[in-house]
Amino acid sequence: MATKRILTGIRPTGPLHLGHYVGALEQWVQLQDEYECFFLIADVQALTTHIDRPEVIEESVKEVVLDWIAVGLDPTKPNVHFVLQSSVPELTELTTYFTMLAPFSEMEGNPTIKEEKENLKSPPTAGFMIYPVSQAADILLFTPYPPEKEDKLLVPVGKDQIPHLEGTNRIARRFNRQYGGVFVECTPKVGQVGRLVGTDGQAKMSKSLGNAISLKDDADLVRRQVMKMFTDKTKLRKGDPGHPDECPVYLYRQAFGDVALLVERAAKCRSGELGCVQCKKDLAEALNAFLEPIRTRRREAENMPLDRYLKEGTEKAREVGQITMKAVRSAMHLDYPMIFGV
Ligand code: TRP
């Protein structure tokens, strides 16, 4: 039987928001019945931006587990594993070997690295520049081994992660060419809405940009955030013709809402009949209807054995990882017989 695995991850740097949901979580939930899933809390990668705020990372590990369960990931399923990156030493080892297979110029040319570099508060560290290599290790440690033709390693992510997955597959190919076939190439999977704009209309929803609606925000906060949202800049009052395709509120409605009603709404916006204030009120209501069951489930999750889920998932990850590392060391001639007795 073919092995079908998912490896994907998130940095624990705060509570998760709607952008995470449409970019990633929504698909993860849909795929968890079909695949063996490893969902990684990338606390080491979080250090690339939070080296001075370790307590934020520590706190966020729990927040992420709560948010994951809240949206419907189920760590009580035997095929669903929550993994804490810093507790998997095999990842550190594989990262070290992979650094030798990835030209540094590829890091400098990586568009996501370039964009994130702009938002750093200090000059980029070596660890920041090579995090795509450690991300390749995150993914490829979970390669089905020995690889069979039909095996699959699926990585459902937001669109901004695609350059990292391309880099991952370059490393996999280089490794396989040099040392023999150990790795299955990963398959990227981007959701329908690859990325949600922020409430301010900026390209990316992000807590640090202050334009995010968190999954755990209460109804009142969601309402206030939505009422502050920007709309089509040329539509100043009700009656003015609007341009829904240039309006963040409309984008949100496409992502979360009554798709059947959209065509009619867009027409009423264009004609001026529908004003932005009403439109935002409706959006707030739609978002709250969407978020309410998530909030309820989050409260339930607070009484669940979160530490145990993480421990068991991480142990399973190490079990799989040790199989991969044995193959890697052997392929790279790093399994010296006088030490390993092979
Ligand atoms: N870079 C991802 C983010 O910023 C997090 C991540 C770490 C990841 N390791 C991964 C995503 C492996 C997919 C696969 O959210």
C-alpha cells in the first residue's frame, strides 16, 4: 500500500488568525482523514524573528494547539500527530547535512526571504537566511522510506511558502542524485484563497502588522475590527458606484460567506445601492457566525490533555525520523562501522 503523508507547519508567534485559516488550516482539516498527518509547531523557526522574545514562543505553542483543535484538527485520531520542532533532534541533524546541499545564493534569491527581510527589526542572522534549509529538513524527514512509486508527501501551505517547497525539492533531487534515492519529492498544495489581505488592505494579514482578526477574538472585537476596515477607496458614500474587486471587504466575503449571494451584492455595490457601512455590518455578522463554533471548540480544548497530544505526536515523529536518518547517514557514508557496528 502506498504511504500518504502530510507534513506542514506553523510558527508559534501568536494566536492564529483568519489568514492562517484560509491559507492553510481549512485544507489541513479536510485532508486529515485521508493522510497520515504531521502538524509541526515550528518553535525553532520562530526564533528567526523572536530570538529576543522566547516567552512569546513558549506561550504561543499552547495557543497554536488550542487553535488547531478549535478549527477541527483532531489529535485523538491515530493518524494525526502534533509535533514540537525543538523536541526532534533528528531535524537539527538533517538540517546540518542539508546546509551543504543548498547554495547560499538560493537563499538570497528566495522571494519569501527577500520580503521577510524587509520586515526584520535587526540585520538578518545566519539562522534567518538559511531557515528554508531547516524547513526542507522539516519536510523531508517525513519522507516515506523506503520510497515507493505511489508514495506521497503532501505539504498544504499558504502561497508564500511555495519558494521554500521548490527549494526543498531541489535539495531532495541533489541528495538523491549524489547519494542514491532516499527522498520522495514533496507535493505543494495551496488552498483556493492562498493568502488573505489584512483588515487594512495590505498584502498580508499578520499580527505584527496589527491588521489581523484572530480565531479567538470575541464577537465584539471582530465587529470593531471589521467596522475599521478599508473598502474601495473611490466609494466615499452610499450611492457612489463601488468596485468590489478592489475592496478588501468583498475579498473577505468571498473567503467566508454566502457565495450564492455574492453576485447580487456585487451588483448592488457597483450600482451604489449597497453602502459600505451596511456591507461591513453584514461581513461582521458572517464572520461571527463562522467563528462562533470555533470559539466554543476552543473553550472545550482548554480541558483536554494538550501536553499529552504534543508528547505522543512528537514521539511518533521521532520514530519516523530515526528511520529516515539511518538511511541518510548510510547514504552519506556517515555510519562508520567501528562505531555503529554495521
Ligand atoms: N514557514 C512556515 C510559516 O512561516 C512554517 C513552517 C515551518 C512550515 N516548517 C514548515 C510550513 C514545514 C510547511 C512545512 O508559517
